[in-house]
Amino acid sequence: MQPIVATGPATTPRKTAKALSVSPTRFRRLSALYRSLIRDSSNSHPASHAKIKAKTSTRAR
Amino acid sequence: MPKSRRRPRPARGKTKSVFLNIPYDRRFTRLFLAYIAAVSSFGLIPHATLEIPLSKRRLDRILSLIARSQYSLHDLSRVQLDTSNPRTPRFNMPFELGLTVALQRCKTPRHSWVVLESSPHRLQKSLSDLNGTDPFVHSGTVRGVFRELCSVFVSTPLRPTVPQMFAVYRLLRSQLPKLLRSSGSSDPFNARVFSDLCVLAALAASNIV
């Protein structure tokens, strides 16, 4: 089977929320939840989300 | 004359949507999360029939959802007999694949679809009309789904690695109980949980990938 060539812009969280009919209030709550996760993980674990990000983005380059 | 340095322009056009034709089965929860994590990591928007409100005629909405999506992923790995009585085969996934093929042939020629399976030769037995179409075989594992979707999508807006997709997946998995509690549901196969998972995956992907 042929692979799919998918060009075009990447989605943003806001675009995804709009496409899935998520209300702005719900979107703000989910964003807050995500920010709290990042904060908690970077405070408590050495293998934090921030570190995962740094590690994977270096690997991607 | 020195070349002027220009910032690369962001790609124009509409963000692409992916229709997920997957089973809504508790045992499929891990792969359900894996599909959402992977599709979001590629910078694409996942859609599923879960979004369809009960007030609308279901078949019409399925058709419009497929027609509006540029790509579709059809996971036929759970086309098997149901466990509850009366035991019947699960026709929804092959039926939606059939609708997609017909739509693509007659109405939306730019739509691309692929079939995913858990074992290599099952499709030849279960749906021989698709002989000549090689499915992407994920072996029923999260890693397999990520590996195969890397082969499915080329030249995507984002090029995530498998570890990056795993980071998004782990975040979804860790937050699923909280999302289930807040929606009052016991399984993730409903509209509210699905949209929450997709938004969380998009937030994570925009940071990680």
C-alpha cells in the first residue's frame, strides 16, 4: 500500500479544539491541566517532561 | 548580489484531518490512545464516529465525516466474533472501509486511505476483495502502531520520532482516569473523552515534537 504524502500546516491545540467542537472554557481547562502536568513533572521527577522534550528534540535533529 | 535571508513561511492551506475507523472495545484502549497520540504528533487532527451526536442520522454523519477528512486509517484487527450473545461478527469497521472506498472512487478522489491489521495474512482471509492491497501490520502493540504510522505518513507537517510519540501516549494514558472521572464515564469511547484526549495530545505534541 502506498504511503500518504500529507502536506500542509501542522495543527495547533486551538485548531484541534475547534475542529472537535471543544468549548473555549473546556479548552482553557485542558490547557491548565496540561501546564500543571508539566510543572509537576519538572518539579518532582528527574526524567521530567522538559527533559524528555529536550532529549527527543535533540534526537530529532 | 547577496541573497536576502527570508524566514521560512509556514505552510499554507487547511490543517488535515484523519478519520479513525477503529473498534470501540475496552481491550483496544491502549491502541486507541496510541492512534490519537500518533496522529496528533504528525500535526494532524483525529476524527472518529464517536463525535457523532445521537440526534443526527448516523450513516449521514459517518459519510460527511469521511468526506471531510483527507485521510483515513482503517484498523481491521478486531474484525471477529463478538463475545456477547448473540455472537455476531463486527461489521462496522469493514462497512466504513467500504463507504470510504466508494466515496474515494466516486466523490473525493483526493482522499487517501490505508488498512491496518494485527497479523500479516488475516486480511486476505477476512476481506479478499482487498487482495493486492497490503495492510500495515502493527502486531497489536502500541510500538507497532507508531512504527506503521511512521511508514504511512510521509512529508507530514511534523516528523515525530517513536520516542516522542511515546511521550505523548504516556501523557494521555496517565490522564485518562482523570478525564473519565470528569466526564462520568467508565470507558474512553465517548465524544467528550475523545475530544479531551485529542486536545491534550495536540497540546503535548506542540511541545514535544
